[in-house]
Amino acid sequence: MSMSVLDRAAQTEHPVLEVLAARWSPRAYDAQAAVDEAKLASALEAARWSPSAYNSQPWRFIVARRGTELHQGVVSALVEFNQAWASHAAVLIVAIAETADESGRSNTHAVYDLGQAVAHLSVQAHSDGLHVHQMSGFDPEKVRELAGLEPRFVPTTAIALGELGTADALPEAMQQGETAPRMRRPINETIIASA
């Protein structure tokens, strides 16, 4: 069940940019490949330039490279299911929303803006041949403690980033999902109103 030449491009209802159709979220990462630092820097730069309300840029990232104590700390914050595969990724990133500024004024769009930054990061990474998988399955309080975060900084999602591995390296229960057809709800079921 090797994935070395696996076409996972989405079968879209309408034309989209090739990088958007090709982007997908694997769980199989090459546990030996080091991250290309220039590609990682480009992904983070894409996040940096994403739009935000009032240009507040309410995003922060913890960037943990495999083999470091920081990486192991992030792995330990993941739920067991995610630890089984995400620990192989060259980099684990925790995306953090700055939900209030230094004066304590609330930023109601922080999570939305963080999501845009992560979307930019994931598209740039995919364009450069890296793969990203975002996870909600982690303990934000462990991350908060690990990084010494103030209450206004909210760990929101964990992200695996790295080179694609092979499905047969995954636990057997995950292998089928790695090669199953990609599915999305039809656009006409997504749009609530349109005139």
C-alpha cells in the first residue's frame, strides 16, 4: 500500500487552483526526512502575510522540530491517537490565537484570523512539496504550561508538517483512510442562501 505516487487531487465541481485541489492532510510522514528549513520559513512567511482584522495579526506559533525537547513536549500534549502518527512529522506546530491585546481588550476575530494564517501556511507548504495535517486532538493546557503562555494566548490547533511517508508505516487501523477517496459535501448543501 505504498503512497509514493498517489494522486489525491480533489474532484472539484468547479475549477480551483491546482495547489488547492492537490492539498490534502496525510497521517503518513517520513520519520527520517529532516524539514527543509527554507520551505518551513516560506510556510511561516505565508502565514505572516495573511489578512487579519485591523491588521492585528493575532497569531503566534510554536515550531517544534523532531528530535528536540520541544517536539517531545508537543507530542506529549497530543491525544494518543495523534501521537501514533504525528510524532513522525519533521515539525509539529501549535497555532495560538491572541484573543486579547496587552491592555486586555478582546479580539473577537482572533480565531478566524488565526485560521486564515494557518490556511496560508498549509497552501504554501503544499506548493513547496510539504504536507500539513491540522489536529484538534491535543491538550491546550499542556501546551500553555510547556510554553509559559499568558491567558490571552489560546493554543487552538496542532499541526504536523513534513515529507510524505508511506501508508504501510501507519498503524493498520489508519492505513485505509490514508488512501480512501476524498469526499466533500456538495456546494449546494453548503450555501444557505444565495440570490
